[in-house]
Amino acid sequence: MYHERMFSKHGLFLVLFLIAGCQPGSPPVSHSQYNPKAISLSFNNTQFKSCQYPGNTRIAHFPMFHYPPTGFKGDQREFERVSMSQFQLLHTILSYRPSIAVFSEGILTDHYNTHTYSQLGQGTDRTTFSRLDNTVFQLQERYNTAHRLFPGKVVQHYESLTASQKEFLAHTGGALTAWLLGQIPGNHIYKTASEQDLEAVTSNLKRISLLRYNGSLDMLFNAPEGSDPDRDYWLLHFRERRVLEEVNKFYRQRRPHPRLVLIAYGANHRFNDEFSAGFSDGSFCLGWHSL
């Protein structure tokens, strides 16, 4: 059921964060000696595991549930779904070290790199980032808090997380948490689009909402796919093309290639049309959510 594009305010509404994908023209990498087993992440839900992609996978989608653009608004069920998903993402990244490159929805700059990580370690970084609900974070605070909340090894089972750890994962995300903890190879999360792309998507969706949806973004996002090609282009196709470009650029510039490129992106998206051989859509990762 997750091969369908679903439009909900807690799903594709992360329009203001962009992404996409397609198959780069680089030779496949064998996973015959590198295919970590999925591990159980819950005492109570036997389907909740880290993602084990097929052995021939070189580019994979991690279909995640992420922080809603307008906040949780007291919805505890949504909070648990997001924190569980980001916990699963965190452990999936950990299991594929040291040969993994992470592209994450919401990353729009090259700032999350070795230089910035060094500044965080020295306590001198002054970067801030904000959410659509106007929540503002200081990256240095996130770094300090991550190391305080997750000293040593990250716990294996979701039920072992404290309330503060769940909140951190839900608000910060599994990919950024892994980076803050120094658990992403090369200390680099790769962007999926640019800030200029974000501005283009935002302005065009606002334009379309005024023209055909009475100014309602909720109506725009819930319109069936195919009913509005202009909307589909800016909500889906433009964003997916940008990820393709970023992944292709990565493959052109980086040698040697990692065994797995992981695209952490909303569960309401699929990339099968963009990627061909060596791609896994990660839909099996969502079995826990259907229970």
C-alpha cells in the first residue's frame, strides 16, 4: 500500500524540504561481502527491525515518517510513529557503516560536513535552523544534547528509550542524530536540493493554491495525483529530479563509492520510476506500521 502516493499534511506536506532520485551511471558494487542482517528494535513488535536491503542494492530509499511541518499539536500517536521511524532510520544507518552515504530530506546545504562537525566538537558553531512551525534550534545545542542523551551505544529497543530521547529523535531526525553522534562516515550528510529550490517549490505551490484551491495548501496536498499536472510537477517531479541531480553529482565527484547510498525520505514517496537496477524502494521497512 506504500507504493501509492498519499497526500496528508503530515506526509507530503514536507514540500518545503525537497528531494528526488534516479540511477547514476556508475558500475554496480557487490554486496556479497556486505549485507548486514536486520536486527529487532522492539520487545513488543516483532516486525519493527532495522532495514536489511537486498544484497544487490546500491541505492536505497528509507521510507520515513518525519516531523510534521506544523508540529505535533498534541497528537501522541503521530509523535510515536515519527519517533519510531527515526529510531529505525538511526539503526539502519548504524548497521551499514562504514560504507554508507546518507542523503536526507530537509538537508538543503553542504553545511553538514567535517568542518562544521569539528566546530561543534570545539563548541564554537553558531548555526541555527528552524521548522515551519517557527521552532528554532541551535545546532550546537543539538550536538551537546545528542551526546548527553545518547552516551556510548544507542539502545537497541525502542521501549528502552527515555521520553527525552524519543522527543529528540522526533524533532531532530535519525539521520541528523547519527551525524551529531559522529556515526555517519565522513561526517557528511548530503543535501537533496538547494535553498533556492525550496523557494521555487514554496512560491509555486502557494501560487497554485491561490489559483485553484482557495488558498488552502491542505486542499492542494489532498488533491488526487494526476488531477493537477502543475501541482504534481512542483510537489513531486521537480523535487525528485533534484535528488537525481544531487546523487549523480555525488557519484561523479566521489571515489571510491560507498556500498550503499541511502535516501532518507518521506514514506509517501516512491522512487521506482526514477531508479532502475540496483535500487530498493524499502517498502518492506514499513511492516511494523501496518500492525
